[in-house]
Amino acid sequence: MKNKLALFFLALSLLASATVSAQIRELERSTPEAEGVPSGAVIALMDSLMGLPKTDIHSVMVLRHGKVIAEVYPAPFAPEYRHTVFSCSKTFVSAAVGLAISENRLRLTDRVASFFSDQLPDSISANLADMTVRNLLNMTSGVTPDWNMRNVRTDWIKGYLGKQVKVPGEHFDYDSMSSYILSAIVQKVTGMKVLDYLRMKLFEPMHITDISWEVSPEGINTGGWGVYVQSESLAKFGQLLLNRGVWKGKQLLPAWWVDQMMAKQSDTGSFGYGYQMWLCEYPGAIRMDGALGQYVLIIPDKDMVVVITECTLIDGATQRRLVWNRLLPAVTNDQPLIAGKDYKRLQKKQSSYQLPVVQGKANSSLVGKYADKSIMLEPNKFGWQSLELHFKQKEVIMTVTETNGTKYDLLFGYKQWKKASIESYPPYSIEAKGRFNGIEGPFYVAGSYAWPSPSTLELKAHYVNWITALNLALRFDGENVQLTVKENYSSEAKVIKGKVLFIFAPN
């Protein structure tokens, strides 16, 4: 009986493992050379991306002819980790709108005000009355963006419709709230959230199962941001668009709608904007584009898709130029190449890329004085009330106690990454009301540490299934501790003062 039970649980374990594996390994793999791409060009792209300043690369995937020919997840990142993709979410909203139109639930010419009779201002201007679904799609609603509204109000629809409206259709104003209103309209006409609608129409047929979407205080998917998904699922969706809505021989998204999504619908003063997508510098290419460097690049003339997730403080045009200039010129017209030494180099590099660990010594003479002591912190944006440091052989454990009573350990390795799971939310660059609603944990944090000087402990913490990283520096001076925190999505460092409890008697 025991053997049968053991076999049963082993089978369940293998099934669960296979399910996860299938989710991240469903796209066919090939070699660059078999698809007409020299491995040397792929190496040049990857090396250049990894060498960018003020940038943490989290994943890069390169597809040609629907096959993955190269992918990197620099340690401590991994393919199974989901990632928040910010405004890439907008393109999913556009797909949902197109599906609703194809089912005669919606029209481009429908007036926005007609969907929200109970949330309109007392006096409706002619411009508000004229605003259409198409104006929301191509960012010409006439509403001046108010990026703070979502941070201070919970009635986002009423807040948006209450704004002054210029003549719709005349000016391009990029605004995540326009996408939110589209999400609300899709929910009105389908009776389900955009995520649930897309699950039924696209995600289930494509086996995109590991996906979430933030939900507003009004119970609506946030639309312009908030999708939380794996890189390979982004690659699948990019391939669907490249194939004009066809997935494994089935037309999941109308081809005519994909064409409109990827055609110029607004003049932005540069290359133009489609329906919740950007036209690119490279002729004919179009992209899903999210803050801090989240990209799905769709390149029809090369039959390629490139996915990049990262956290960067530099202009994203730099990353795209590397794709245009390092990779694309070397791509042949469907002629297979012979794999050689560069392919072997690529194989080795793909598994060895790593984000920088903290530099310094493994130990300090102060370890014994501060080990296991409580460091009480002044009020701070992270909600950290106190820290405790526990020192082991080439490992630091930092116990965090939050003001709400939540307590967890973060692990930091010396010259390596150590990972911990936490039942708390990571720091987030978006401060919208109800943020993280709809996003489930746990979150994983990988850390590295070193002592650059005897009195300073530096720690790096990557929230590997989110986007955030924290650079922490603890400077010890008797009973006083100064904690300096720098978020990877901000150029500013925050200083938090702390006091050590039950500290040793000063010398």
C-alpha cells in the first residue's frame, strides 16, 4: 500500500512538473543557424544588452519562423518567473476590443459616454459626447493625461469622464487611463473582465495559463498596466500578432483587426502609434512597449519576434537600436547556415549570464557585535519597522518585520545569489489605489552581499518574479545605523535612520 501511495504522489509530482515545464517550453526550439541567423550576431546582441549601464536585463528571447532560437535569463532570473509588464498590457486590451467588435458587441464609432450613463458629469460637453472607442484606442481622446488621478481616487471612470475634453481626434496624448476606459467598456459589453474574456478567446487555446492582471478599485482590469506574465507567454502573443491572428492553424484574432492594430492610427511626431501599439524606427516593425524597458518587438520582414524584460533607467531606444543594428543585418533570407564555434559559444553564454553580485569582503570585525540585534527603523515607504541580521558562513539572513506585523527572511549569498520566498509585496513604481489587487504571491527575492568596508554592509535584493531590485547599504556607527536604499527604477537613494536595541557597551 505504501509503495502504491508513493507511486501516486510521484505521478502527481511529475504531472505538476510537466505542466510547469510545458507552460514555459511549449514554443518549438531551434538553432539560430537552422533559421538563417548567425550565432555571432545573437551573441553580439546579448553581450551588448548585458553591458548597458543602469540596466538589469531579466530575459531576452529571439524567435524566427515561430521557433525560439536564443533565450537568456541572467541569474538570478529564470524562465518560470512571471514579470509585470506595465504598458505592454495595453496591447492585450486592444486585442479584446477587436474580439468584441468581431462579435458585434462593439463598434469603433461607439460613443464612450453611452457606456457610462450613471458616471457622467452633470453637464456633458460636446467634445465628451463626441469621444469614441477609436479615440481611446489611438490615444486621441481629448483628455489631458492625469497620472496622479489613480493614486488619489477610487472612482476612476467618473474621474476620467469629469475631465475637460478637447476636440477628440486632433491630438495624440498617451494615457493609461484611456486604456482603462477601454477595459471597462469591454467588461460592460461582454459581462466579464478583459482577462477572463481573453482567457476564453485567446489564452486557453494558446496555453497561456500563468497570467494575472491587476484589478482597479472598481473591479475592472487596469487596462493600461498590470499584466503579470512569463516571457514565453509574451513571445507567444507576439507570434500571434506576427501571424495576423493565427495560432496553430486557427484564426483566434481577426486578421483585419491585427492589421489595424499594427497600422499607423495616430501621428505622434515620430514613427506613429497604432491601436495600443507603437510603430518602430526599423521600417515595418511594431512593438508592445512597457515602462522601464518591457518590449515585444514584431518584425514582419524578418519573420521575427524579440522579447525583452528588464529594469532600465536609460532610453529604451538604445535597446531597440541594438536589435536593429546588431542582429537584423545578419539575418539571411530563409537560407540555413552551418553552425560552428559561435553556436557553441552561444550555448555556453546563454547559461552563464549573470547580473552583478555585490563586491567586497565576506566578513567584518563588526559581525559579532551586530549579529541577531534588532535595528529599529524610522518610518519609511517600504513599511519596514525593524531588521535583524543573522550571519552564517558566506550568507547573511536579514529578518524584516513590517509595520503591519508581517515578518520574513531575505537571504544573501557571498559571490552568489541566494533565494527566499516572502508573503509580502515588493516595492512598486506604481502607486495606484488598490495596486497588487488581482496579483497573487508568493514573491521570490534573490540576494547577494559583501562588506566593501569594515563598517558598511552592502546587499542587493532582486524580486525575481516582479521587476524591482533594491540596493541596500547599512552603515554601522555604535548604536546608530544608517540604511541607504536605492530602487532600480529610481535614480534617487533614500536614507533611513535606525537604532540598534540591546547594543553592546561602547568602547
